[in-house]
Amino acid sequence: MLKKLAVIGFGSTMISVGINMFILPFHLINGGIFGISLLLNYLWGFKIGLMFILLNIPIYLFALKSDPFYFYYGVIGAAISGSLVELFVPLSGIVHIPIISSVIIGAIIIGVGVGVMLRHHISPGGMDLLALLISKWTKVNVGIIMVSLDAVIILTGLFLLKDVRLLYSLLIISIIGMLATIITSYRRFQL
């Protein structure tokens, strides 16, 4: 249990730092429920962490019926991730680098956090939890499922916000998905 909590703490911190320092300043989206939460923040000013937790409730309930193991760690992961995103909001805007550098660095940081959590069968919540369940049923790699779901969210954001910078978000989800695939695929790679 302590190892799982350490993994959740590490992964949630990485996700929160990546979002607040590198994604939020450019009004980009990283996909999943965080992506939807970011969209709601950009459109109406809703708090990202709170929306993330609230939007996860239906997925939690679905996971509880499907696999209680994923549910318990998913709830803990989502609560910690959502709380840390709010706690780390002051990090937004302290790093001043070009958008492409911000996209790459932010995606790597988030991808490592997500990948480490998924490797230990822990989800930071949201689409990652849904992707874990779909992966379990279909045997399709969780990273591929995440990229597909995230692409739909980003294209929706592009349609709603009409901001071409959101195309950078496709690179973000590609890097996150690639890292999640690598980290969750190799047996000898143990964290």
C-alpha cells in the first residue's frame, strides 16, 4: 500500500507540474478528463482540479462495477492529482520558453507521471482509468487507447475554441501516449 501511495504521489506531482508550468500558460490541452477540465477552465473559468474530480465520478462508478481494484486506486489517484493541480497553479507562468519547448518538456513530465502510475495499475483518473479498463478487455495497449480518446477531446477543443495553437496538443498527447506505451510495455523496465 505504501508503494502504491508513493507511486500516486510521484505520478500526480509530475502531472501537476507538467500541466501548470508548461501546458496551462499556452492554453493547451493534454487530453483526457484533464483536457476536458482545461477546456472548461478556458471557456468559463472553472477550477481545473475540481472539475477533474467531478467529471471522474461517472467513470469511478463504472470502474467500481467493472473492477473494484481499479476503482479504489483510481479514486485515490484522481483525488490527489486534482488536488495537486490546484495546489500547483502558482507555477503557471514562471517558466518562459517557446511554445514548442514547453509542449515537449510538459508532455515528457506528464507522460512519465502517467506511465509510472499506469505501470503499477494505478490511474490518475479519468480517461486513463477508462483506457486501463478497455485495455484489459481488448488487450490493446493502454497508450494507444489513450491517444485515440485524447485526439477526440483535442479536436473538440479546436472546434470550440477555434485556436490553432491547440494543434500543439496533438503533439502533447502523442508524447504522453508514447511514454505510457513504453513504460507499461517493457517487462524488464521496473520502477
